[in-house]
Amino acid sequence: MDTIDGDLILGRNAVVSSSGTPAAVKVLGSVYCQGNSLFECDLSAERLESEGDLVIRGNLTVAGDVRVEDGSLEVYGDLIAKRVDVDDSLRVSQNLQADDVDVGGSLKVDGRVKTENVDAGGSFVARGETETRKVDVGGSVSFESEVNIRELEVGGTAKVASGKIWKVDVGGSFESKGQLEFGEIDVGGTVRLGSKSKGGSIDVGGSLKVDGDVEFEEIDVGGKVDIAGSGVGREIDVGGTLVVGGSLKITGNLDVGGTVEVRGEVSAKSIEVGGLLNTGKATAEDNIRVGGTITTREGAMGRHVEIGRRGRVQGPIRADEVVIGKDARAESIYGRNVLLETGAEAQDVYGRSVTIESHCRINGEIRYTDELRLGSDISLMKEPVKVSSLPE
């Protein structure tokens, strides 16, 4: 190793090499490069400043700050420093370790990244594991290995392999190929998560796709949600369509403006759907309200089940209160209080108190225990029967 006792000042287009083994230059003071410079060896110093492009064909170790003005920095080995500030691009072929990294253009690290803060105006690519408190990138980021990030802010697109991110704020699209643990995700465009991802809130302006099971606190999506596996969470609010390949268990409210298709069972405190609800079984602690069609194999159950005007119900309904809207159609109804509004149609009606308004049609039977109110012009296949108990 060659040692320089003091500062090292280089002119333009300087080339520095070492005859030692290993090939290295140790500067006990600061290094000042007044133009484009090349070190064909390892370099260590207290401080490094450069005007123009700087290439280190080895490791770069700086006790304090690295500052590159009007140029780029390329390190063939490891880069270790307190702070790194580069106007243009930074390329590290092995590992990067620093408290703060500020790059005006693109940042690419082929090895591991361990920092407190990373700020890049263009893009950030890391192939090794990444651990940092905050990443702020104007363009795009790509993490090809596991990450542990407290806060990720990206103006464009972000892709991660897997890991933990407490807060995700992305203007365009965000994708995690593997399992991700998260606190909150806020994305303006689209989100895609790997299977077994779990965390807090997901807020997406466009669409959300999950490649398997997911656990969450809240999902709020303006467009479509597609969960290939099963979902467990507290609340879901979707403006468009919700598709779930497995089952869906919500402890709070499920509110979807368009359609809901759940291959297994869906359960929630309340279920409100503007269009179609298609599921194996729908269970709500409180209300099920659907504006269009309910299709189930095992039925819809809740304290209050309501189908909107001209809606359709395929499968049985079991609830304390059942409301079939005007000109709507239902199959078998089991309820404490049952109301069929004007022009509605049902197969069978079983209730404690049953009210059937004018112009309704019952294709099967009516059985009640307490009270029956019938409007005018009603079509009955059989005469109603008052009974002491109702079928289950």
C-alpha cells in the first residue's frame, strides 16, 4: 500500500496507480480532483472531492464525505463513506455503505446497500439486499433482493423482490414479486403484491392484484381488486370490481360500487354492493345490500338482507329482516320480517311477519307464524298457511 501523509491534489485527466500489494493508495488527508480522474487501485482518504467524472478501479473508503461535482462516480469494488453526493450518476460494482447518499441522476449498486437515506433524481437499482431508513427517487426503483426500508417514496415505478417496507408512496406503479410486510401503501396507479403479503392499509387509485393470499387492515381502490388466493382484513372499499379466488373474511365493512366475485365464502360486518354479488356463501353480521344480483350456492345470511329494484337473487336468503325491492326476483326467503315491494317475485316465503305489496307473484308457498299482509293483484300459486313453526 502507498501512503500519502497529507492531502492529494490531482489535475485534470489524472491517473493514479499503486505498486504495492494489494494495489492501494491511502491518503491521510483529503483528495481533491480538479478534473476527470482515474484510480487504478483501492483508495482510502479522510475526504474526497472531485470536479468531473471519477473512476475507482477498486474499493473506495472515505471517513467523511464524498462530493462529485458536474460528473459521475464509478466504483469497481465497495464504497464506504459517511456521506456521498454526486451530481450525475453513481455506479458501485459491489457493496454500498453510507449514512446519506444523494445522486442527481441514476444510482446502481450490484451488491448490498446499507444506508440511512438515499435520494436519487433519476433511477435506483440495487441487486443485493437493501437496508435503509428512507429512499426518495424521482423516477424508478428496482430492488432485486430482499429489502428492509422504513419509507419508500418514488415518483414513477417501484419494483421489489420481497421484504419489509413500512411506508410506500409511489406515483405510478408498485410491484412486489415475493412476500411483503408493509405498514401502508399509497400508490396512484397500480399495485401488484406477492403471495402471503401482509400489513396495514392499501390505497390505490387504479388497480390492485395479489398473486395469492393477503392479510391487511384496509383496502381502498378506485378500480379493480384481484386476489388470487384468500383475503383477511378489516375493511374493503372498491369503486369497481372485486375478485377473490379463495375466501374473503372482513371484520368491518365491505363496500363495492360494481361487482363482487368470491369463489369461496365472503363474510363481513356489512356487505354493500352496487351491482353483482357472486359467491359460494355470503354472511354479514349486520346488513347485506345489493343493487343488482345476488348469486350464491349456499345462501345469503345477515341481520338485514336487501336487494334493489329489479334485482335478482339466486340461492336462499336467511335474515331477521328481508327486503325484496320493486320488480326484483328471489328464490327461497327465510326471515323474521319479510317485505316484498310492488311487482316483486319469489319462489317460497317463510317468515314471522310477511308483507307482500301489490302486483307481486309467489311461485311456491307462503308460511308465516304471526302476521300476513297482502296487497292487491297478487298472484299466488298456493294459499298462504299460518303455522306454529317455520322450516330452517
